[in-house]
Amino acid sequence: MIDTDKYEGYTPEAWGVDEDDPYRVIDVQECTIARTDFIDIEEEKSWQLANAQLIADAPLLLEEVKRLREQLLRGVKMMNKTPNQTKEGRRNWAKRFEREVREMIE
């Protein structure tokens, strides 16, 4: 499991790939967060561009992880609220929980 607490205090502004230098990831103040083109090779550098985009999307990915965790905990709490239900009742809660999880990930 990822310990998201270790990311507390990161620069919360949106990060992006520099339009003029697609190997450079910057924050909203145009400070460099990372570069992905330090390896000088003659091959196509598409993987370096993909790495830059992944780094740029890190804050979004972190927020999505946190959101999904909260939704899952909410679903588990919802299912635990009715421990004395019939088998059919538990099945209905499970179906509802499944629908909510599917909505989260779509």
C-alpha cells in the first residue's frame, strides 16, 4: 500500500509539461519539477516524453488514490451498517456497493 502521508507538503499547484521543452515538467510558476531527457541516446525518446507526462500527472494521481480510498471506506461502512440483514438484503447491499465502485473507476 502507498503511504500517501509522505507526500504532504508537495507543491499543490498544477504541474504540466513545458510546451517549449516536452522533457521538462514545470509547476505554475514555471519552476522545473523534473527533466526526463538526461540520457542522451539516438533512439526515439517517446518513453522519456511519457515519463515527463507521468511525473506531471503525479498530483492528479495522488488525489485520485485518496478519492478512491475514501469511496471504498464509505462503501465498506455502508455494508457494515446492516449486519443483521437477510441473505437477500446483503446481496442487495453488495450489488449497490459494486455499482458505486464501478462508478468510481469509470
